[in-house]
Amino acid sequence: MSYTPRDSTARDSARSVIQARFRVTVDSDVSGLAAQHCVERQMLTPDGLSAAQLCIGSHEAVTHLIWQSFAPAWEGVVYIYDGYRTEQNRYLHAKLHLTLALAAAGDEATPGVKAALMAAERALATLWLTWAGHQATTTDALARAVTEFGDLA
């Protein structure tokens, strides 16, 4: 069986549809939960303000930080039948941790914030692999989007 440009077009089209739905499907606003954690822990910024104030409305900025360098890679995507909830929970937990770290640091890029950002980016990349594999497995894009054994020459 030979691999034709038409197959490549179908694959790219299927991947494009899957990629377009990724962020909308998996990302949630955790700023309210982060603010609640700040209040419960009586967290303050370095300036002595309530860290909860920085959490409220932080969703867009935190999401942008995490997603700014994200590029979906298809090389590690394989068929996934079990779903992606565990990876989504890990990602949202990492996003919550980053939101709290940013608030506690007064929105400064401290080493703790940088570490939390790296953890959130890793969690996002892992979520992508699982989510994309699950989407490819459970939609009509199954064979077109995932080339588990590599592209045929």
C-alpha cells in the first residue's frame, strides 16, 4: 500500500478538526477556586494584598501563559479508548497551582512561578496526547488523524 498526497490531505484535515476543538474542550476557568484557596490560606502578595484579588479574573492571563508556546505534536498520539479525564484533572490542577503561585508572587516571574508554569506546560502536552488520541479513536477521524506506525512512504 502506498501513501498518497490525498491521504496526507485527509489526515491533515482530520487533525485540523481535532486541534480546533482542543482548547475549548479541555480548558476551564480555575480563578474562582484559586481565590477560594487564597482566602482559606490567608495568602498575601509580597505587597501585603490579599492574593485572592489577583486570582479573580486571572483566567485569560494564566491560560495565555500556559498555551503561548504550545504546539500540538502528533508524533506521540496513539489510539486511546479509556478517555482523558485523569490527564485533564492533572492539567487543571497544574493550572490551579500556577494561578496560586502567580498570586502569591504578586504576578512576578519568581523561580516558583517558573517551575509551576513548566509543570502546567508539561501537563498540557500530556493532556494533548491523550485527548487527541481519544478524539481520533472515538470519531470518524480515527484512521485519518493518527498514524500510529508512522507515515508510509
